[in-house]
Amino acid sequence: MNLLKTKLESLTKQNHIEILKILKSHREVVLNENKSGIFINMSTLPSTILLELQKYLEHVNYQNTLLQPAEEQMEYIKQTFYSEVEVDETPPPPQPSPNAVSFFT
């Protein structure tokens, strides 16, 4: 159970929201909330809920293994094709009006 707890804690905020949705779908789960966040006592969770959390964790890990190569490829493309292009963000100098007179030439 400590390993499951550690893995769940290391997930992203979005994953924590999904875990909270899973827990809230079960009436027997007691959620304790304060200004630091929402807490649960995992030792009181039924084994069916622990299995559901484990399955969700496996799903997240599977997604990460699928997405990691794509993210690495996107980063490679970004570095290869877009890092050499320098964008000059300074505005162009103002152009004199055709009717302007220059006193300092």
C-alpha cells in the first residue's frame, strides 16, 4: 500500500483530479479537506477501490510510455528545425513622412 501511495502522490495535478473523481464515486470513502488539500486514509479503503486506483495508475503509466516517444520526437523536431531561426522582435525604426523635413543630415 505504501508503494501505491507513493506512486499516486507523484502524479500530476490532472491525475490527482481524476483520482479524486474515482474516490468521490464511492459513498463509503471519507475525504478530509483543509487548506492544504484533500486527504484520505488509504488503510480504510476497501480492496475494490484500491484495485481501481491501481488500474488507473497502470493506465497512466501505459499512456506515458506511449506518449514519451512522441514527445521526444516533437522536441527533436523543435530543436532541429526551429532553434536556429532567430526572431528579431525589435520594432523597425520609424519611417519619415514623405513631407518631413530633416534638419540634421
